[in-house]
Amino acid sequence: MEYVNPEGLRLDGRRFNEMRQIVAEVGVVSRADGSAVFEMGNTKVIAAVYGPREIQNKSQQKNGHALVMCEYSMAHFSTGDRRRQKNDRRSTELSLVIRQTMEACILTEVLPHSQIDIFLQVLQADGGTRSACINAATLALADAGIPMRDLAVSCSAGYLNSTPLLDLNYVEDSAGGADVTVGILPKLDKVTLLQMDAKLPMETFETVFALASEGCKAIAERVREVLQENTKQLEYRRAA
Amino acid sequence: MEGRLANMWRLTVNESKFVETALQSELRVDGRGLYDYRKLTIKFGKEYGSSEVQLGHTHVMGFVTAQLVQPYKDRPNEGSLSIFTEFSPMADPSFEPGRPGESAVELGRIIDRGLRESRAVDTESLCVLAGKKVWSVRIDLHILDNGGNLVDAANIAALAALMTFRRPDCTVGGESNQEVIIHSLEEREPVPLIIHHLPIAFTFGFFNKGNIVVMDPTYIEEEVMCGRMTVTVNANGDICAIQKPGEEGVNQSVILHCLRLASSRAAATTKIIREEVEAYNREKSLQKVKRHPTLAKPEVSGPIVVVKEGHKMSEDEAIAAEISREYVERLNLSSVELKSSKEQEAVAASPGNFKGGPSNWDPYTEAMDVDSLKASLASRGVSVTKSTIKKKANDSGNVQKEVTGDLEMKDTAETTKHKSGEMTLKDAVKPKKKRKNKSS
Amino acid sequence: MSSKVSVSPTSLIDQIVVPGDVVLDLSNMTNQTIKLGSGLRQDSDAISAMRAGKFSYSKPNKYWVESSHKRYIPRTEDHVLGIVVDYKADNFWVDIKGPQIALLPGLAFEGATRRSIPKFEACTLLYLRVVKTNIGMNPELSGTDASGKASVFGPLKDGFMFETSTGLSRMLLSSPTCPVLEALGKKLSFEIATGLNGRVWVNAAAPRSVIIVANAIMNSETLSATQQRIMVEKLLAKISD
């Protein structure tokens, strides 16, 4: 199948290095301490953060660090065919991966003896859910005012028809090509998350990896804007 | 709570500090260099598709099985490959029995991604009947001892098990031409899996805010390190999977450095695995050849056991006797010589014998005769006693031998029932002597 | 645990015994007082082994089973290496690889008063002395010697701790100095603290020396005296390259 036509356009009309439209909003769940919705094209994720609060299960307490918990789930209606309800291995792994990515950007050492819960729900899945989850979680954590060393952002890139492609949608993702998800701390310029599958020669991987990192930086800009906008709004309200 | 605290394995402040300071001068606690791998040993089990991998103190067992199932709807002509992990509580005090924990799931997923998404195993060749029957290959990985770096060890165990796995051959046939006939291992040589390339996992540990990289971390280092990355590469320099699950951020250059290290290492590890597998295959094929001379041995004990069972049977004995009589008569038809080579004949008649079937297969055919003999013994007690006496005269030596001789004699006695009793005895003694010579 | 007996000790001495073996028969040992050490049990007139190991005897009347384990059964006056787990109700909870968590009163240090209880964070390594081992109670530790002086006890700073077996740590403490330490000591200078609970702490100026010493000791578990010396030489040669 042809995923990139001779004019260099993808199935949904994007160029190889073009991202889908990003819509993000913070403070969408009233009861949560922090929350955000993050949309990337047709992928839509909602994140809610509770904490820092008292540790519920004392035995999980870590010395001198806050305990970060993360729960990732996919709504039944998020994909075309209804998913079987089960606590599958993919969700378990994603919860772990997202939790550890967020731990890298939260200053856990300034909040010992406390717990931060991150809940993530995929409302619509159209590829790149784990990136969207990380971006949503970052916004929600910032909204909750949890001390962070940087904004962790994530973006994916793939390789199809010998072209590196930024931000794969579901059709492109399930085409069987490589899929590289990168999570970075943009200001520190460090890579925290890196997941990749399918076979790629070393050199190709480097270009795909670089493309995904560029994508991350673009997303970081967008996330910043959203947060700045939100903070400004709060200022206005206080002033009024 | 107190119990949990007491039984938790913990690293002292001294240890964690020392590990880090030593690493700063490029030293590791077990005396290795930063990029040295621990000693890798691969062993194989008796059965197809079982492996045992030891990487330093880490010990993982892999086991591959296959089953015919209905294919997934979206992939009607592809078999499937699934990976299951078992973190036994015996391997590490922190492993808990019951449902697989986060780390067990992650380990399974890393190996799964490396093997499946890179199409290391040809799943299309696992299809028997498109849309109806495909082979579903299951890899079970059991962690027996956790000395650190479970992922690499488990990955090698999975590869070694896959490479030595043989699935039973099967053909499509039957009336509607839609039935799948599975041929047992004795009937047909089992078929190996088609493996295109070997994706090998290499785990790196990051220390000191991602500035120090270490290969193949031990359990002590795993406790101290601030980040981890597993890179799965093959010997052709392709990257099959990467997993860096969050944690401390590292520079891009460090990641690329790790990738290069891994791909430079892949060829060596591939070679080790291939050599071990070849050695195992060679041994396995040698075993098949060796089977001939050892055949006589199980026979000695085999019939004795069956005789006991034979006693219990009464009604069926007669029928069995008839069958066996026919069988032996056929062999006896031409000449006495033929009779003496009966043993070989019987073996030849059952080709399965040479194909790695259970060793008691052969005694079974023999046993049939023995049972029937028994029946005949019961009816003609006199002749039997006679024969025993004669035999004893011939050689009053080894008791065990005598018993077998006895049985054989009965055997032949049965066959020549219609002829004279004297003949039987002579014949009976002959093959026995022959056999004795053979075994000595 | 003593009884009157006679007759010279049995020929089982220095033999390997397994649990359940009757090592001494008291009925033909009258007029004799014997002392039973670890791994032995009295069942009316028979003394039988509880653990596998070497049945040992020392004059005049001590019997015990020499064995090596990864776990430690606390005995009073043993010196052990403990890891602080928690601090509760004026007691440090210390893990000494025993069947129970051991308690270390905050006041069991030289010069400690209610106001100046030393502060140890979790996972601190301490060199301690077992004071009480009453059945049904958690064993009690102390950070001082019998006369209340700190002497060698207290927290261990830096260095590296590793876990071995009780047998090996007893070997390290035996006199004359065991061959592995002797051979190492000729070439390297290092500090070592051995707990009878199978924990060993090593410190030296250079991390390299610590690693050599630690690995040499861990390797020496199953080696004879000569083998130990050769092993140490090889290890030192390898590192010096």
C-alpha cells in the first residue's frame, strides 16, 4: 500500500514532517487537583492528577521521594471495534512507562512522604496514544502545581515507504513499519522515554529518532503556549 | 508491615555510594569493565524447545510449545507467537506469587516486541489451513534466579528454545480435504521453525545522571542505577526494538553510543547461541543413531513387567494369543534362521523406533507375544517346565538373562504350537544364545 | 544442657552429620559433663544433630556442628553487621539476617542520653553486638561493648558491604589469620569488619582495592588454603595489568 504519494503527501494530506492539529485545554475535571485534555488530530486523551496527598498504602512508601502512581486505560468506545475489557499487558506496560517518564520530570525529592496519582483515559484512539498521554499528563501536573524540573513531552515518528513520517495515525501505525516514540525534557535536552519496534537499520533509525525529537520540541512549544495562556487567564480573573 | 520490612532485601547506603564512586573510576563491583558481559551459559533440555540460560547468577528457563488453533480474524494465514513470563518467588525475595507484576509484564513485552515486530520467526509458515488452523507457538519464560539483567537472559533463553523447537509435522487430508492430520514424532521427522534473524537484547544501566553507562547490570547495580535502556539488535546491524521506559533523561549522543555498542556486540552473542544450538542438534542426531545397540537392553526388563500384567488378564489373553500367534507364524514361515533374526525384524517392522520414540515402544510389541505365551503356558504347563529345565542346563548363570530366555522361549513355543514340543525348545535356546553373544 | 556421662567421645568427631543422626549416646557416657553447641539437640539419652555439617569437639567437653548458612540465628555476644530499617518507639529496627528484626535501643550507644539519641537514616550499616536473644522476643542489640564503651562498634562509613555465609565469616574471624586475608594483606591495605551473620564490610583508600578484596573473599568460600593463595595472586596480577 502507498502511504506517501509521489507528491510527498500522506493519506490524510499531511507532509512527512507535519503534525496533526493539537488542541489542549487544562482544568477540565473540576474535582481533580489538576487536569487536562490533549487532542492530536483524532486522538484524544484526558488526564487527571490528584495530589500531592497522604500515601494510601504505607508499604509502598519510598525513602525521601514522593510516590507517583499512574493508571492508563482505554475507553471501550475509543477504537472502531469495541475492545474487550481486560487489564491487558499493554495497559500495564504503558502505565509503567508513563509513570516513570513523569517521575523523571517531577521533583519527587521535594515532596517526601506523599503520593501523586495520575489517571489517564484515552477517549479516542487514532495512533500516538502514549505520546498524547504523556503530553496530557504534563499539562495536568502543571495545572496541579506540582514542582517539576521540566515539561516532559512526547511525540512519535515512523518509517514507511522509505520515508520517515512524523506523528503516525492509526492506519500508518498498523501498517507494520517501524514506530519510534520519544519522550524528552526539552529544556534539559535529555531523552527520558524511547520505545521502538520493528526492524530498522541504524542510520535510518537515527533520522527517524531525530525527526521525533524535532516533533517533541514543537509540541513543547505548544504545551508552553497553553500553560501561559491558562496562567494569564488566572491573572486576569484575580485582577478583576 | 513488620514482616514486609524484615523480608525486604535492601541495599545499604554504603553499597549504593560505593557502586557509584567505583563507577566514576570505571570500576564495577564484580571486577568487570563497564561494557563487559557476564559469562553466558546455554544448556538444553531433553525435549525439543527447552533451554536454560545462565548469565552470571541470573538463571532463566525457556520452554516452547505449539498447538493448533484457529487464526486471528485479521490474519487468517499467519500463525501466532506469544510470550508468557513467570517470576517465581524462589528467584528473588521481592517477587510475589500470583499475577505477574509490572516488571514481569514489561519483560514479556520487551521480548515480544523484539521477536514479533521484527518478524524474527516466520509466522506465515505456521499456517496449516488458511483461516481454519494455524500453529500457535507459546514461549514460557521462567525466572529461576535473579542476579540482575533478566531481560537479556530471558531473551537469549527464548531464542535458544525457539531454535531447538520442533513442531510435529502435519498434513491436510481426510474426506473433505479439510482435515488436519498431525503426525506423531515417531511417524515423521518434526519440523523446525523458520527463524529469519536473531534479535538479541542488550540492557544498559545509567548512573550519575545518565553520564555513566554500564552494560549488563547486576542486581546490585540495578538497585542503584537511575535509568535503564534495553536495545534489541540483530547481527546485521538492524535495530529491532528499544525500550527506555522513562526514568532519568540522558543525552541523545549517549543513546546512539549505546546503540552502536549493542550492534557491535550482537554478532558475538549470535555466534555463541548458534554454536550451542548446533552442538545440541549434533548430539541429538547422534543419539538417534546410537539407539540401535541399546535396543536390546530395555527389552530385558520390559517383558518382565508386562508378564505381571499378563497374569491379571484372562479372557483377553486368548484373543491376544491368537493375534500374536499369527504374527509370529508369519515370521516363522520360511525357516529357522528367519526366526533367529526375528528380533531385528520386529524392530524393522516398527520404523518409529528409530525416530526418537519412547524406548518402551519396542518391548510392547514383544509384550504382546509374551502375554499370549503366558496363555499358552497356562494351558501347557508341562512343556514349559521342561523348557526351563533345559535352559537351566544350558546356562545356569545370570538370572536376568534366564528370565528373558524363558520368555523368548515361550514366545517361540507359542509359534510352533502346531509342530512338536521338542522343536520349540531348540529354537527357543538358539536366539537366546545369539543375543547373549551380541550383548557381550 | 548437660548430663553425666562417661566413655570417650564417639568416632563421629570431624565427620559429616546430617539432621537426625544420633551423634552421642549418653547412656554409656556417665560421670561426664558435656556442653552442646549449635546444631545439636538432646532427646533423652541420645544427642542428635539438627543441621548438616561437621560434628566438632573441643576439649574438654564441647560439642557442636560446624556448618555454613546464609541465614543467621542470633546468639548473645556475637558481633554482627546490621542494616537500619526503621526507627520506632526509641528503638532502631535493625535487619541482621535473623529470623526476626532485631531491636537496637536508641540509648545503647556510648554517651547517648534521652536528648542525644544518634540519628541513623534507613539503610545505614552498623557494627553491633547481640545482647539478648530470648525466645519469643526480638533480639536486642547494642552499640557498645560490655563496659559501655563504643570501642569498635557503631556506624560504618563508606566502603562496601557484601553478603556471604556464616561459615565464611567465621573463617575470616578465625585465628591464625585465614590465608585469603593474609595473602591480600601482604599486597593491599584495607579495613575489614566481619559480622558473624555473614555480612562483611571492606574499606580501602582506592575503590580498586575494595573490589579486589571483596571478590577474593567471596571466591574463597570453597577453596583450600593453597587455592586461596593462588586465587589471590591471580586476581592481583589480573588487576595490576
